[in-house]
Amino acid sequence: MAASGGSMRNEMKSIRLILGVALTAAAFLASSSLMFATPDLTKKEKKPCTACHVTAKSKELNDTGKYYKEKKTLDGAPAPKK
């Protein structure tokens, strides 16, 4: 049994709406872990974890993090690569 044209359009609108909401929620959740970093240095420097780490949940330091570890300041540190 084939669906009528109007019914099919309504289904497509619903799918697009649900997909849009799901993608927006996923983007928010993915970025929220960066916005709410908790280590003391993150609070002190007012920078996200990824300013010094390769990823937000990684212990591996990027060039900026290595500079900070050595100098204990971000003044003069290389900008993190995106």
C-alpha cells in the first residue's frame, strides 16, 4: 500500500526536524566537555583543556602544553594548532 504524497511530505519534515534536533544536541554535548573543564590550571589560565592537550581527555601535551609545563606561563607560548 503506497503512502499518499501529503503523508510522505509530513514524514520527511518530521525526519528532518528530528535529525536537526539530534545533530544540535550532539554538537552541544560534544562541546560541553570542553566548556566545563575542571582542573585547577584550566581555571587559573581560563583556557580549555585543548589549549595544552592534544584532546580534551588526553594526557598528551601539544606544543603549548609543553611550553607551559617548562615555563609555568602561557606568555610567549605557541598558539595551539587546530
